[in-house]
Amino acid sequence: MPYSDAMREQSAHNHSPIHRNIRDLLATKEVATITGFSTSFFEKGRVYGYGPDFLKIRGKVLYRRSAVEAWLTAHECTAKGGEDVRSLRS
């Protein structure tokens, strides 16, 4: 079945940068599931100034996946390899 002009236009629209960006928006519950933190952690974070950047549109809170990933990366720690575990028990 050949593509009609309307189907071709719709397909092009679904792969537009705007459409991809919308799919990368996450609700608080989704961010909590991905990170393992509670929704309350992120709700309080918006008030007290910690947590990833977010969007608030007509009362709805959304997070960009890239903002969540950047926030997680900013909290990345490097293991202190090579230390003798026995010395840590003393």
C-alpha cells in the first residue's frame, strides 16, 4: 500500500525534533521510578531547590529526560579504589 501525501506528512511530523522532545518529558512519578527516589523527594526538591530542573505548564510538572540525566551525572562519585578494606574496619 503506497503512502499517501497525508501519511507521509504525518510520518515526518512524528519524527520532528519537537515530537521527539515531547516524548522525552517525564512526570514526577516516572522520574521517581527511574531514579529510585520517592515522588515526595522531587516534590520537596522543587520547593527547597534541590533536584533536577523542571517545567511547570498550567500546573503540570514535567522533567526533561536530559535534565534528569544531567542531575544524576552531577552527583556521580568516583570509588576510591585500591584501599585495603581491612584498614577501613579499624
